[in-house]
Amino acid sequence: MIKNDKIIPNPYDVLEVSPAASHAEIVKAFAMAMKKKKYNPKQIAEARKQLMDNQQRLIADFLRPNLPLIQRFKNHNLSALNEPIPVINLVPEFDNLDQAYQESEIISERDRTLGKQLFS
């Protein structure tokens, strides 16, 4: 289960700007985001700070498509990985299927001779 208060939104989503946004566009988007109040002021200020710093912006560019997946994975219950692998039992009729198939391809000499006589 994912709690919304633990999810850190991507700065591009907070400020509603594209990855190609200039510094001036980021400042404008910062003011608009403060007016809209869709996110809390701390998140908006942090988003602006991240997008103004070139190194942090690269990190945001890298994480943008992956962040929701990473957060879902971090909050997912992985206890099923500790359980033993289930055993798959196949239907017993299929146990010797390969052998039966190979045997069906082998045509006896008698069958070949009979086939030649009938269809020649």
C-alpha cells in the first residue's frame, strides 16, 4: 500500500514544466505553483531548487519515468519471495510424449514397401 505523504513527486511534475524548460520558465512556474497550491510550499521550493541546480536536474531527468515505479517497489510487500517455489506437476500422459513423437516418425521398411505398391 502506498501512502501519499511518503511519495516524493518529480520536480517537473510539481512545477508543471517540461525537461526543456529554461531558468526563467522555472521561476515563472514556481510562482504559478505557489498560487495553485497543488503541492505544499516546501515541495514546490524543493522542486525549484532541484531544477535550478544542473546536477540535481540531471538526476530528476533520469528519475522522471522511473520514480513512480521505484516508489511502488519500495512500498510493496515482498514477503512472497521468502516462500518456497511451487512444484509444477505435469499431466502423466505427457511424460513420454517426446519418445512417442520420435517413434511415430520412424517408418518401418515394410510400411514403405506397402506405400510404394499402393501409390505407384
